[in-house]
Amino acid sequence: MANEKRGKGDNKLEINRKLGKIYKIGLALLLIGLLLTACSRNVNQPVTALKWDISDGELDPKVWGKYFPHQYTSYQKNLEVLDEDKANYGSSERSSHIASYPWKQNIWAGYGFSIDYNEDRGHVWSVIDLKNTQRVNDQTVGSCLTCKSPNVPILYEKLGDDYYATPLKEHLKDPNSMIPISCANCHDNKTMELKIVQPPLRDALKKLGKDPDKLSHQEKRTLVCAQCHVEYYFDKENKNRVTFPWTKGFEPADIEEYYDEIAFADWQHAKTGQGMLKTQHPEYEMYNDSAHFTAGVSCADCHMPYMKAGNEKYSSHWWTSPLKTAEQSCGTCHKDGPEARRERVKYIQDKVSEQLHKAGQLAEELILSIEAAQKIVGVDSDKLNEAKALSRRAVWYWDFVSAENSMGFHNPEKALHSLADSIDYSRQGIALVKEAVAQAGGSITIQPAKTEDANPTREITEKPDI
Ligand code: HEC
Ligand code: HEC
Ligand code: HEC
Ligand code: HEC
């Protein structure tokens, strides 16, 4: 989609040439494959031979699953919450981010994320995890349900924008809202075709001049995921409508510009008073303009590889680290074997992780320095205000990588560039604070947060009924 708006330089040609080679090899293999499996069903049209009768508004995956047992069995694997198979940084265990990376407690002071923030896990946990996070309370708006349940498009149809303004606790009284992410979030019940059902993505595509009902099949293999794996904000002037800030582009700088233009802040920082931005899982934005994206590879290519059950092929519906299925996820295009791919991913992620920690710790240092400097009598407030503005930027560029779930793998260049910007803003801000403190003849000491300071995560015993 962004292919149309971004420059296509020599790199693109080079990638196309290489991809051409990959496709030619792929095509040859496919032809051989088709000859060998001429009697089994075609991989690309596995559903056409079947009959199913799923009524409109049916959300229960058990009902859909009766007709599509392989997809359903793999979908049930999303219940897995142990990391026996832990590949690299990806994880399905509900570990606490604020304990593992204690600087997050100070970076988000005054905002819910500093109190409770856990590693994401399988799709089937979506509503239970939402219900149990200490970030929600009786005042929480309905907007929060938006990327958690297939009931959202139905509620939206009924309530319009009042869906967003209705309290979350009201929505959760409807048993259909307790159904976690499921078949109806991505498929049409009559045709089983992929479908964009989530209102915020439909709105965002229309704003970019795209008809959400006329997308190519390959585009949909990415955009069904972009229904939720994206940066968004609550439009406070429009009933907290969930809105994607995409009209200027998908770079962290484009989105920052968008927010600056509308003077938006997710919250006021408790230590500095600065209006801050919180990035939300921008997988799609990060992925945009990566080598894989530019080459036309979709989220589903890696995250939903074709699997075999007997001689039937189906798309895996276990959305997890593709490194657990590196053979099927990467092997269609990369012929160097699953071990080599895992090592390459680890190499990229280790580099990103090192810079990410550096950027996070520096952003904390900047915020704590501002807090301490504010207490000094006669300190230059213009300098401190400038440092506060830099803290908003440092946190935005750091969080763009921190809140994204691939530890930079989806687009190493964009991730490292964003972190370099964050580190630069923090260092500039820290220098300004030091100057102001020295001019006022004061001194400051700061105390970074520790793992032990983190508010404990709430135990969850409830299980989804899928
Ligand atoms: C070229 C393959 C590839 C593509 C395409 C791809 N991913 Fe990933 N994704 C990965 C890898 C590799 C990881 C890191 C897994 C790890 O660290 O174990 C990952 C991690 C993730 C995670 C975190 C997984 C976890 O265990 O916490 C999410 C969520 C995710 N991807 C979503 C997406 C979305 C959405 C898209 C499309 C916008 C996408 N991915 C496109 C390969 C891919
Ligand atoms: C997050 C989105 C998403 C959800 C949720 C989802 N699917 Fe899919 N499904 C896909 C994608 C992407 C494909 C690949 C489609 C393609 O390229 O033809 C697919 C393919 C299929 C196919 C076609 C055959 C195949 O395996 O490629 C069937 C049948 C199917 N899904 C059934 C289900 C059922 C049943 C559920 C619920 C238990 C479900 N899906 C939930 C995204 C989803
Ligand atoms: C309706 C919203 C929605 C859609 C559509 C969606 N996701 Fe997710 N995804 C989520 C949420 C919410 C979570 C976190 C659930 C939790 O932690 O309880 C998640 C988690 C994940 C994870 C992490 C799982 C783990 O075990 O750590 C992966 C990987 C993932 N999604 C990939 C995808 C891919 C690929 C697609 C498209 C084929 C997709 N998602 C479509 C909302 C969605
Ligand atoms: C549908 C084809 C396709 C799939 C599937 C795919 N890739 Fe790629 N990959 C490509 C293309 C095309 C490029 C860019 C080619 C180039 O620049 O040489 C690429 C480039 C890469 C690069 C960048 C080069 C480098 O080493 O820094 C890495 C890393 C990579 N892929 C890892 C993976 C992993 C890991 C998976 C599975 C999770 C995967 N790819 C799945 C097609 C694919």
C-alpha cells in the first residue's frame, strides 16, 4: 500500500531481481509440487471443495471449527502459554515488562502502563487479558475492546460511534464480547474469503483512498493483521473513536508530525508535566518499507505457513513466533535451512535489543533529571521546557521499537534509525538539564527504578471457552 507513495529506487530493482529469481525457483518447485500432488487439493483453493453453513453473526470458533478441523486444531494451539519452544525474544508467557525493564516504570509515570504491562500472548487470551489488566477500571471506555473480540463490528453496526463511548464494563456483559479473536475477525462466513471487518482499519483505508472491500488477496494477507497490529489513538473529540494516524506516512517521524499537528497527548507525565505519546504495537507500520514488505511478502507468509495433515495442506492458525516453524515459515523462500535463519534473526535482534535498552535507560535518565532539576530555585525554565519537549520525542522514538513485538526483526533499518533518534534526543535533553542545573549553581542525583519496585501482575485463572 505504501509502495505507491514511497520512492522506488535502485534498491527496489535489486530486490525485484532477486525476488524474481526466488519466484522462478518457487514456480518451478510449485509446478513439480502440483504434478506430485495432482490428486490432493490445490493449496490455494483448499476450501472450495467443501460445504459449510455458518450463519450471519455466528462468532463461536467451535461452530466454524466443525467445518474446518485443521485450521481449528491449529487455532487451539493459541492456548499455549509456556515457552518450552521459546525461540528468540518472542514469548507467549505473561511476564511483566515493567519488572524486566524497570526504567519503563519512570518513563510511563502517571500512566497505566507503569502499573501493569505484560508480554502479549495467544489470540484466544485477548478478552481475558483485557478484563484482568490493572490498566482498566469502571471508567474505561469501550474503545479498549476494539482489537479483542469479533463482536466489535456487530456492536459498531448497532451503536455507531457510541460503541466507543460506552463503558467497557457494559460491553463485557454481552457474552458475545467475551469471545476472543476468532474466525469472524478475518473471514466472511458465506465465502470464507478474507475480509476487513474492523471499523478503524476500514476508516483508515478510506482516508488513504482505498476501498477496504476491493483489496487484492495478497494485500489482505497482511491487512487482516493490520486491523489490530498497529499504532492508534483515541480521538477524544469524537467519542474516543479508535483512529489510525496514517495520513502522513508510516515512519515514526510521519506519525509524530501527525500528533504534533493536532497537539495530541496520550497522558501528562507525572514527573515532568509534559504531554506524552504512548506507542501501541506498531507491527504494520514497522513492517512497512522493510525488505520483506517491499518484496511483497505478507504477515501470513511467515506467521501462517502452510502445514500438512496427512496429504491435506492448510494455513497454520497458530499465531506465534515463526521461528517455531522456521522450516515452513522461511523455507519457502530461503534455502539456507531453519538453523541459519534463526541465527540471522538472533543476530539482528541482539543488535536492536542492545540499543533499545540504552535508549530506554537514557530516556529514564532524562525524565528523572528534569524532575530533580525542577526543584532547584532559579533554574532556567526555558531550558527545562526544551528538555521536556525532547523527552516526549525520546520516548516516542524509543517506544516505536519497544512496543513493536519483533525486537526489530520486521524492519531492522527502521528500528535502529528510530533508536538512534531517541538516543540523540535524550542526550540533547540531558545536556540541557545539566547546563541549567550548573547555571543555577545546583546539583542533582537520580535514582533509576528497580525490578523490585514493579507493581505485581495479577494472577489469572480464567480460561477461554473456545
Ligand atoms: C519475514 C517474516 C515475517 C513477516 C513477513 C512478519 N513477521 Fe512478525 N515476526 C517474525 C519474526 C522472525 C519474529 C520474531 C520472533 C521471535 O523473536 O521469536 C516476529 C515477531 C512477531 C510478533 C511477536 C511474537 C511474539 O511471540 O511475541 C508479532 C505480534 C508479529 N511478529 C506480528 C506480525 C505482523 C502483524 C506482521 C505483518 C504486518 C508480521 N509479523 C510480519 C517474522 C515475520
Ligand atoms: C487473524 C485473521 C484470521 C483469523 C482470526 C482466522 N483466519 Fe483463517 N485464514 C487467515 C488467513 C490470512 C488465511 C490464508 C488465506 C489465503 O491466503 O487464502 C486463512 C485461511 C483459512 C482457510 C482457507 C484454507 C487454508 O488453510 O489456507 C480456512 C478454511 C480458514 N482460514 C478457516 C478459519 C477458521 C475456522 C478460523 C477460526 C477458528 C479462522 N480461519 C480464523 C486469517 C485468519
Ligand atoms: C482483532 C484483532 C487482531 C487481529 C485481526 C490480529 N491480531 Fe494478533 N494479537 C492481537 C492481540 C490483542 C494480541 C495479544 C493477546 C493477548 O496478549 O492476550 C495478539 C497477539 C499476537 C501474537 C503474539 C502471540 C504470542 O503468543 O505471543 C502474534 C504472533 C500475532 N498476534 C500475529 C498476528 C497475525 C500474523 C495476524 C494476521 C494474520 C494477527 N495477529 C491478527 C490482536 C489481533
Ligand atoms: C515469500 C518469501 C519470503 C519468506 C517467506 C521469507 N523471506 Fe526473508 N527475504 C525474502 C526476500 C525477497 C528478501 C530480500 C532479498 C534480499 O535482499 O536479498 C528477504 C530478506 C531477508 C533477510 C534480510 C537479509 C539479511 O540477512 O539481513 C532476513 C534476515 C530474512 N529474509 C529472514 C527471514 C526469516 C527469518 C523468515 C521466516 C520467518 C523469512 N525471511 C521468510 C523473502 C522471504
